[in-house]
Amino acid sequence: MQKAIIIDDERLARTELKKLLLDFPEIEVVGEAANAKEGLEAIQNLSPDLVFLDIQMPGKTGFDMLCELDSTPNVIFVTAYDEFALKAFEFSALDYLMKPVDPKRLADAVAKIPGIHDQKHSFSYNKEILSENDQVFVKDGEKCWFVKLGDVRMFESVGNYAKVFFGTNKPLILKSLSALEERLDEKIFFRANRKNIINLRMVEKVEPYFNGGLLLELKGGEKIEVSRRQASRFKEMMSL
């Protein structure tokens, strides 16, 4: 059984979603909230497994609220604004639903909840390939960013974490390079070596390097070594 809360400033929207969730006996709605402040209190007091979260609310947005949490339950965003359809790295965002919520889309979203097995829905959110136009959420400590994936120059392995390079920022996220590689478009993001995945569109300079490899310089000034084996693949990808 998954304990869920609904956070939405529209009472009718909360009521309608609760009604739709009656078709899912594996989900128990244990509480609701009308704004971010109430939402924070509900999450702290009820420790839900799942949050259905509106994004645009008076005062703090749903994103602002999540930034204040030390640990985040699984989240399904519910929004009337499709520009907020982002794929989140760090919020454990399973899906987003457009208002008014379509029952079939709700079923698809529920099927993505870890631990809920529904053979009718075989789509796995965690394997969905992210495009360079997708917005991703990055959280490092108390700092939060919404980043267009195409603006990320590079990911660098740091133990069980990955450092994300964009602008002047280099936050750490709890993801391995292998997990990231499964989600990134291989036409845009290239595994240059054991420690780095680079954005091919961010390569400014290419130079021959030791033992048949290459040395790449990215737009941020980072210099990345490409092994001989990966260098031949890089040349294939970048040639006409």
C-alpha cells in the first residue's frame, strides 16, 4: 500500500483526483494540502510514499516546496501548464499529469510507482531517453536549479555521484555515469572516458593526443581526454 497526499490550491481538483484514485486500491490518500506551507507540514507529519503535487500555487510553487525538503518522496506533478513538463533528476519525479487529469494517463503514472507492478503498463519512466530540450531539476544541498539538458557541458564521475557542469555551476547529484548514460541521447552525449560524459555540441577544439587519443576542449574551458578506442568512435560520430 502506498500512502499518498495531494497538494493543490484548487479544492475541486483535489476532490476530483481523490475520486479517480479510488480505482487504485494500492494507493491510500492519507492527507491533502492547499499550499506549500501546508504541504510541507503534511509531508513531515504523514511521511507519505507519494505526493501528487500542483506546481503553480499562491505563494511558494511546488518546486519551491520540494527545495525545502531534506528527503523527497516520489512525486507526480499535476499542472495546468505544459511548460512545466520537466523530467527531474533529483525529485524522484515519476511523471506529470495535465489538468483535467485523464484516467488513462493517471493509470500510466501509477504504473511507474516503484513497487507497483501492473502488467498492462510496461513503460519504465527510469529508462525514458531525455532530449536536449528537456528541463531537468538539479538539487545540491540547499541549492536548486532547473536546467535545459542541452546547456549541460559535461557530467563527471565522483564516486557514487556525478558532477553536472553548466554555466559556472558544478553541483553534485546522486547518480552514476552508467545510470545517466542510459537516460541521455547518445547522439548528443558521448562517453569520452571512464569519468566523463560530454555534450558534443559543447566541443570547441579537438587536438591529437597521447597514444592515438584526442584532447577535447569544451566551451567552459574544460579539457577532456578521449582514449584511442573512444577517439575512433568520436571521429565517426563527428564526421560528415
